Amino acid sequence: MRGIKTHWTAEQADRWTKEDHVTFIISPLIYFLLAIGVTFSLLLKWYGFVILGMSAVLLIVMIKIIDPKLKAISEDYESKQKQYLEDLEKIARWEE
Amino acid sequence: MVNFAFLDWFWLFAFIILMLFCGVLFYRLGKRSMADFFLAGRGLPWWLPAASVYATHTATDTPIWVSGVIYKYGLRGIWYTFFSAWCAISAFASTRIFRRSLAYTQAEWQTLRFSGLGAELLRGWIAGWQVFMNMFVLGWVGIAMGKLCRLLFGWPEWIGLILFSSVCAIYVLAAGYWGVVMADFQQGVIALSVIVIVSIWGIVAAGGPNTIIAKLDALGESWRLNPFAFSGVTSGDFPLVWFLTMLVIAVIGGFGMGTAIDWYPEAQRIQSAKTVRDASYSIWSGSALIVIRNSLWAVAILAFFSLYPHIPSTAESEMAWYRLGFEFLPVGLVGFFFAAIVAIHLSTISTHLNLGASYATRDLYHHYFNPKASEKELVWVGRISTLILLLGSFLYGLMMQEITQWLIFALWIMAAGIWLPNILQVVWWRFNAWGYLSSWIANLGFSWLVVWILPEFKVIPVLPDYLQFWSMMVLGALIYIPITFLTKPEDMDRLVKYYVMSRPLGWWKPVREEAVRRGLLKPEDAAVEGEN
């Protein structure tokens, strides 16, 4: 997709970018279309199936946009997680 | 009253044995550590917590409530159930930030984000409140099961309350969150299958979609087919401003933590996911299933309305979906339907037993009473807390009739005035513990004033709920914004540590620059696109 970044370094992925902002718009829109699309599809209205189809297309678009970024964040973060968990225990045990 | 055949009893007992088997199977995993007992070792693939999100938020009282709003408002009622849409943004915003914090609970997160006495006060308050809330929800959902059993079998209410919650407690006590999430997966699959079967069965029993639409036309009720049939901009029972307020609360609320009461069980599922990516997808897809489920129910309730229009009693119309199942399913499937209701029930009970115990164990016992406790000891405290929650829920359930009105009010005041502070604590570095604490206290006072006292003395009229929300938001801000600026910012060491670990979105520029100055972030991080 033009204008959408698909290869991320861990540092780039940690920042909030336009891919996140686009996802913030698409994601609630999918829920909205799902709610109406399922309802009218069950009532066998043609526009219900069209709306449902639109929500499926938007879901694919959203995953294409956000998944590469989420993968990069996850891979980098999991490598640091052990240290963070040790710090967390220190706070719980009043050692920090 | 419903009469069960042999096959019906078979389904019920087979299901209960399956659930108990979960407890035995995952007993060894659950007792390994506190992280296992409350978070399944933080190692779950996205689809397991997703099923748990869906199953937990499908309780015995959910179809009663959804039936009530759809029967009353037609398809407009879908928007009363759309509050779960907060997960649409949360899955990619607050979920990501919270998962990176690694906090066991929302109460623990307060001591990572804030520092000093204010943070500790917040942790203690939220932990205590969550123990109480989970016990209350257990009582609420438990007595709903008691009422259903009285309706179906003529049992006294206490039997349904105690029997099924106790069965559930067996696998929660044995395997902790491992038992909860594995049972939730099975329960979610069974519940979704039955919701699809009963809803479609009901639609067919009413003559199919075209007959339902024709009947509604003949009854002069075709407005029920329009989800956007507003009664006016500000007037009537479904004004446009209510709809817009609901959208703002639900969707924008996803940037915060705790803007919806469902955040607290979701927070546990977020931390149990094995990666940030798994956490995001679990919350998103679990809630998407809830949205789909609500639409299935909505059409089934329309079918019920076409069969039984204008039932005057709300208590009776609220049983619409259950009646479709028990009146129209054939013998043999009725038992499967009841087993699914038990599944729906146990998934909610198990979550709240384990979640309430996690606050009691991690935030109260471990943090305040015995910081040096061993893992084995903490697992046992988790089990004892689970048992106390169970017994407390029986008491709540049995006295629920008298206190429901008060507790609904308590729920409302916990949500309305702190909606914005719940977002600010995530997106604004300068918002401090004292600002957040004062917002809770201000909300308590203003909600009494706006909802009850001032209307009672005719100082103001009784406001519609959307106006109550906006009033409390503005009044609360008049308190907590000045307090935030009159008190010191949080300790910069704590803020930098939190920022580097969680990478929150929003207004964090001074903290980000300090992190760069300390060499914890690269210089190019100092100027981030779209952030201040």
C-alpha cells in the first residue's frame, strides 16, 4: 500500500506514527459496520451483505497497516521483558 | 417450568464434568507461581484471551439486559450495547501501553505511572474497590442464575446461586487463571454456537426475516427496523445527542485505562498474552465477537416481538431470548441450551473470582502486608482470597434485591466523572496522582449533587443521562485541573522509567527529551511525528 510503511526497525515501531492514527479511525469503523452489517444480513437485506463485505475489506486493510508494526514492537519488547519484570518485583517488594 | 428428558440431563452433566476436568488438568501449571495463578505465566496466544474476553462478557444477565433494550427500542437498542466499542481503539492504544508496563493489575500500574504517597493511595484504593466490585458482580450474576433456575425448575433462588458458583470455584481454586482461560475457551465456543442456533431458530420460528418485517409493518412498528430512528436532536427517548455522547464515551474512551468497567478484566487478559501483538489482537477480536453477538440477539428479539408484541411487563419482555430457546428448541436440545447457559454463567463467575483474588493477593497482601512472601505462599493466598470472594458473593447475591439501586448508582458514579481523568493519566505527563485522586473524590460529591440532591430540591431539573455525563465531566475538571497544577509534577526519574518502558502516546515531550538527555532514547526520538 502506497504511503504505508511495511518494514520497521524496533526503534521506529516504538513511535506513534500515521499507521497508528489510521488504525484508530478504521478499527471503530469496522465495529460500527459489523454491528449494522450482521443485523441487516440476518434480515436478508442486500445492503446488510454489502456493509458486512465492507467491514471484511477494512479488516484486511487494517491488518496490513498495523501488523508489521506490531510484530516489530513485540519482537524487540520481548527481549527486554525479563529485566522489566525484575524491576516490577522490586517495586512490589518495596526494594525500590 | 421446564421438564428435562434424559438427553437434556446428559448434556448438562457432561458439560460440568468437562469444566471440572480443566481444573484437574491445569492444576500443576496453576500452582507454579503467582504469575501462573493470575496470568497463566504471561504466555498465551491471542485467541485464548480473546475467547475469554468474549465468554466473560457474556453472562446470564446479558441476554436479559439486551432483550430488554431491543424489545423496548427496536434496532436502536443496538447502540445501548455498543459500549464495548472502546476496545476498537484500546486494542491499539491503551492495550499496547498497558501490556508494556507488565503490571499485574490496574492498581499496580498506578505505582508505575505515579510515584510517592499519591501512587500508594491510588493503588490501595483501586485494589480495595476492585475486590469489592468483583464480589458485587459475582453476587449480581449469581442471583441472576438463581432466578433463572427458579423460573425453569422451581428451585429456591439460593440453590442456583450457590450450586453453580461453587462448581466453578472448584477449577478456579485448583488451577487459577489457567483453569479460567482454558474453561473460558470451551465455554466461549459452546456459548457462541448456542447463541447462533437459538437466535436463528427463533427467527425461523417467527416465519423468517420477510415475515418478521411484514408483521412489524402490519403492527405499525416498522420504525423498530431502523437503528437510526432518532426521536429528535435533544428530545424524546432516543435523542441524537445521546447517540453522539455514547459514541464519544465508547470510542475515545479506548485511549484511556478504566474508562469502561470492563477494562479491569480485560487488563488481566492483556497481561496474560504472550506478546504485545497477541494482547492487541485478543482484545480486538474478543470484542468484535461481542458486537456480532449483540446483532444476533437483536434480530432474534425482533422475531420475538413479532410473535409476542406489546408485552407490558418489562420483567417478562427481558426474558425474550431465553423464551425463544426454551419454547422453540426440541427436546434434547433444551438440555444443551441450559448447558450453554451454565457455560455463560461459569465463564463470568470464574473470571471475577480470579480477578478479585488477584487484587487481594498482589496489591493488598503482597504489596502491603507481606512483601517478602514466597511464590508458594502467594498462590495459597490467591486460593484463600478466591474462597472469601465466593462466600462474600453469596451474601451479596442474597441481599441484592435491597441494595441493587444503590449499587447501580455506585457503578454510575465510578464511571461518569472519571472518564476524562482515566484518559489523561495515560496521555498527559503532567497529570499527577493528586489530580487523579481528587477527580475520584470530586466525582463522588458531584454525582450525588447532580443526580439526586439538586433535582430533589428543585434547584435543577432531573437531567437526561447524557447531560449528567457532560455536567459531571466539566464540574470534575474544575477541581482536578487546578489541583494538578497546584501540586508538583511526578518525580522525573519515575516518569522517564515509565516512558522508556511503556512508550505512551499523547503529550509527553518533557519526559521524552529527558530520556534522550539521559541516553535512554536516541536523539531522533526527541521529535516524534504528531506528538507534543
